[in-house]
Amino acid sequence: MRTYRIMSLLRKVAGLVLAVAGIAIVIDSLPTYLWILLLGFGLIWAGWLMFRVERIY
């Protein structure tokens, strides 16, 4: 098991906090039409992934 020194752990926690804060700012500032656009692209991507999966039962 890997052990982290206290400074390394603090750096990782601070990085995570900054990333979450940045994501929250972006989410809060996006207009509604961009959310619909992102949802559409996400559904297209998910559909394409499901279409490409080859399963033999």
C-alpha cells in the first residue's frame, strides 16, 4: 500500500477542491441552450457506443 506524506496529501486535496470549484463555476455560468446541446451530444455518443458493442449471446 502506498503511503503519502502529509504535504502530498494536502496537495491532492487542494487540487481536488480547486477542480470541484472550477466545475461548479462552469456549471453555474452555462446558458440553458448549451446544456441541451451537451445532453444531445451525450445521447448521441452513448447511442454510438451501444451500437458498436458486439455481444454474442
